[in-house]
Amino acid sequence: MPIYEYKCNGCKNVFEEFMHLGSENPSCPKCSSQTEKLISYCGGVVKGSENRSLDCIVGEDADKRRGYLEKRRERRKQNKGET
């Protein structure tokens, strides 16, 4: 079961809750008001090549975005070498 983060519409309390996918939002544990689901950060491990930030890029413009990120990475390497 995933952990979701919610914010109370009444008292602005932020709390986490274990919820099934598709469940209705729980009421606030402090004031019993309605809540809204928050977008939270999540952690994980990406396995792949040494260009891990590039492995996650998919879609129509993927090659263009990969090229842009690779050029930016090269510029950073060059700038570090100059200082």
C-alpha cells in the first residue's frame, strides 16, 4: 500500500496516510475537515548507464533533450577545467 501525503482544507494540517489506490481522501485527523492529496517527492534508485539523468528521458523530443543535456554536461566539465 502506498503512503500518500494530504493537506487539510480547514486547519492546513499536513499528514501522511497509507491508502489503497483509488480510495477517497481521508478526513483530517485533527478537525475532520476535507483534505486534498499533495504531490510529494519520492525516492528511488535508477539503474542504467553512467548517464543516469539521460536514461529517464523518453518521448517525441527525447533525442533533442538528450543532446542538449550532453552539451550542457560537456560545458560544465570544460568550465571546471578552466578554473
